[in-house]
Amino acid sequence: MTVCSPDLNVARRAAELARIAEDTLDVLVIGGGITGVGVALDAASRGLSVALLEADDLAFGTSRFSSKLVHGGLRYLATGDVATARESAHERHLLMTVIAPHLIRPLGQLLPFTHGVTARQRAAGVVGMGMGDLLRMRARTTRTTLPPPRLVSARTARALVPALDRRGLHGGMLSFDGQLIDDARLVVTAARTAASLGARILTRVRAQDLHAEGASAHDALTGERLDIRARSVINATGVWAGTLDESITVRPSRGTHIVLDAADLGGPSAALTIPHHGSISRYVFALPQQSGRVIVGLTDEDAPGPVPRIATPTGGEIAFLLETLNRVLAEPIRLEQVRGAFAGLRPLVDTGADSTADISRRHLVADSPAGFVNVLGGKLTTYRRMAEEAVDLASRVGGLDAAPSRTASLRLTDTGRAMSDTAPGGPSRAQVEFAVRAEGAMTVDDVLDRRTRIGLVDADRLRMQPLVETILAETLSDLA
Ligand SMILES: Cc1cc2nc3c(=O)[nH]c(=O)nc-3n(C[C@H](O)[C@H](O)[C@H](O)COP(=O)(O)OP(=O)(O)OC[C@H]3O[C@@H](n4cnc5c(N)ncnc54)[C@H](O)[C@@H]3O)c2cc1C
């Protein structure tokens, strides 16, 4: 297995692109979201030669707009899909204990027993959290890694989430799941780990045409056309998969979050879990983030038509999230207090279901009639398993002599640890420099939107932009 530097930057990119036409790669991966970088990491760690093409930046697509939870699979149990629930709990266990314990922490989630939550919803929540704990035990996740659920008093509930309405509050049920420091950070860290094993991670290169023996592509920085040869090709472009393979029909579903100041909710130390009006299986979550913000989500809306570069939240979705949250708060949060909003598109495979909420979240790994492999759907939580299956299939299709997957016991690099503590005031000079020298950032947006999450709030973006521009320009000229 090749061991290289994990650092990604414009100089490494240029050198790798200059030589890419010389070789026939074992695996060519298209898409630099969590699925694609997971595939590149799996393949490189098996000793295969790998390149990944990303049309824009790492984590440009859905992977940065998630709820940032490493799920135990409870939602799948609610739909009777026990196998997917178990898989999710198993992958959560691996991520929290072996692969990325430095990027994930346990997060308490409180279902408040208050007038906004009916007796039926409370009972369903208690049963569901109990079943979730069975999944935890079956995956052998210890109580130290994830404490079991417990009933809490009204006093404890208010201590965890001070903004809760105390009138009619009879405590609640507290359960635990994994929370990523940041979803884009998981992508960048996995990409750096793949690069440390020799994978060529090439951003701003768009694949235009895929076939069994490679792809033609366009380098957005030089305008050059590239023809890349490979023994196997894997399409991991998420919601855009259908643009490269007409045999796939993706049915995107939009999920929106709003961003609030944690102070407006009294600085919660646990997440709030609030059932949708009249539902016992769908929830709105208010999730505290390390940056002094809380994100509140999420919605599930059919998003037909051409896939946008970046999805836009609607006023109706924002109003729905506020209305659901306000049902359990002492003081309602007003629209003016919403600091930002973001939306991501779930890459669901069209099954003809009436509503996107009814479509299975299970992933798809299949070979295309055109001779390459598609890997699509699933969750951030299950990316490793999806990647393993995709590389197994690509090895069969491409006749590769690949070793078994190693990623279940492979820890992601922690050399970028300093980037995990971006202060609410914005990144430091050293962090911006690191983003450019070691994490492949090339533009101000890369730094503000994907190496840090300052860009989630427009006012913060405007404040930080001039400083980031200056440091970025200096660091890029130093690398040239
Ligand atoms: C609102 C929301 C909340 C979610 N919350 C969670 C959660 O809490 N926990 C969890 O486990 N999962 C969650 N998910 C699911 C998870 O986010 C997705 O399953 C996952 O991020 C999909 O990753 P991906 O790599 O397949 O797609 P993407 O992240 O979209 O990556 C695809 C990439 O392909 C690139 N691309 C497209 N076309 C080309 C081309 N022609 N050439 C080169 N590159 C190309 C794009 O630029 C993009 O970067 C959530 C999803 C949504 C929408």
C-alpha cells in the first residue's frame, strides 16, 4: 500500500493531472461527496490505483447539507426495514469507536413531555427509543460510547433545553445518537486519508461521458479536455447520477434546515425532538452545533425538474419548522431571529411511490448497462458499507485483483484536528492557510462553506470574506 502525504492543494492537483493520461487506473471514481471519497478510500486502501474527479469542490453537493447525525437506524425500524436499521447501527458503532471518534460525539436528544406532544406520541417515542437501544446493544456499542435512553424530570429537561415551556412540562425521554462535528469535515478528512494512501483527489474536474473503460472530463481551471483510462469506473454523483447514466432515475427530495443562535434557545446542551403534528414517526430536530448555533430541521419535499447546483429552502418550509419548534417553547422564535437556512437534496432512487417520504433510504449499488458501477442513496452514516460494496462490484466488473476491504478497521487521519474547532468568530489565519495548503481549498467559498461553516449565516460570511480573500491569495501564490 502506497503511503503519501494526506495534503491536498493546487500544486499536487496540477502534478497529478499532468500525469493522469499516462496510466490506466484500476478505479476511476466520479463525485467528491461522502460516497465518492468513501469509495476512493476503500479502493486505495486495498492497494488499487485510484483517481476521483469532482466537478466542483469536495462536499459541494448533498453531503454538506445534512443534519450531521450518525444514526442508529431507528427510522428504518419504524418502516419495518430491520436489515437497514442493523446496518446503520453497526456502521455508527464503527464510526464512533474505530474510524472517526475524533469527528463524532454523543448527542443527547430530548423528547419533551409537554402539551405540544400527545400521549400517543410520547408512548411511541418511548417504545422507539427502547428499540433503538436494542440496536445499540446488538451492535456492541458500549454505554460509555452512547448512554442508554432514560426518563428525565421536568427540571432536568429544562436544564438541558432552557427555552422549553415549563407550563405542562412533565419531563421527557432522553436518548443518545452520534453527532458529527461537521459533515463537510468528514468528507474532507476521508478524502485526505484516501490521498495519504495514494488516491488522486482531483477537484474542479467534471466528468462528461462515462464508459466501461474510463471517462472524458473537463478541467475547469485550464479548460482542457482529458481522456482518462480505467479498468473500472464508479459513478458516485448522488442526485446528479442520472446526468451520467440515463438508465437511472433519481427522485430528489429536498430537506431544509434553519440556523438559529443557540442563545435564543438558552444555550441547549441536548437536541430537541418534536413530533410532526399528528405523526408518531416524523420529527423536527433542534440540534446544537459547536459554533454557537442550533440547526432546526428537517423537511421532506418532492423536488422535481432539473437538479439545481444548490437547492433553495422555501418560505413554507421555514414557517413549518418554526411552527413545529414553537409548539414546545416558552417564547416563540420569530422569523427575524432566523440567521440562515440551507437545503439539501436526498438522492432517492425513483420507485414510483406517492411521496418521497415513502421511498426506501436503502442504498443502491448496481452495474449500469454502459459498463460502469453506480452507487447511490443511503446515508452519510452508511458511506463505508456502500463504498465497500461498490468496490467489490467494480472489482468483479473490471476483473481487478483486489484485496478484501480494510476500511472497517482504518482510522481516518486526524492531522486536520485543529480545523475542528472553528470559533464562532470565524477561522484563524492558521486555519485558512491549512485549508488551502492541506485541504484542497481554492476559493473563498471553499473556505467559508466547506472547510468551515461560517457561510451558513450571511452576516458572518460578509464579515469574514475580506480576511479570507487576503490569506487565500497569499497562500495560493506561495504554492504556485
Ligand atoms: C437534508 C438532509 C439531511 C440529511 N441528514 C443526514 C444525517 O443526519 N445523517 C446521515 O447519515 N445522512 C443524512 N442525509 C443523507 C446524506 O446526506 C446523503 O445520503 C449523502 O450526503 C449523499 O452523499 P453523496 O456523496 O452520494 O452525494 P453528494 O454529496 O451530493 O456528492 C455528489 C458529488 O458529485 C459531484 N458531481 C456531480 N456531477 C459530477 C460530474 N459530472 N463530474 C464530477 N463530479 C460530479 C457533485 O458536485 C457532488 O459533490 C441527509 C440528507 C439530506 C438531504
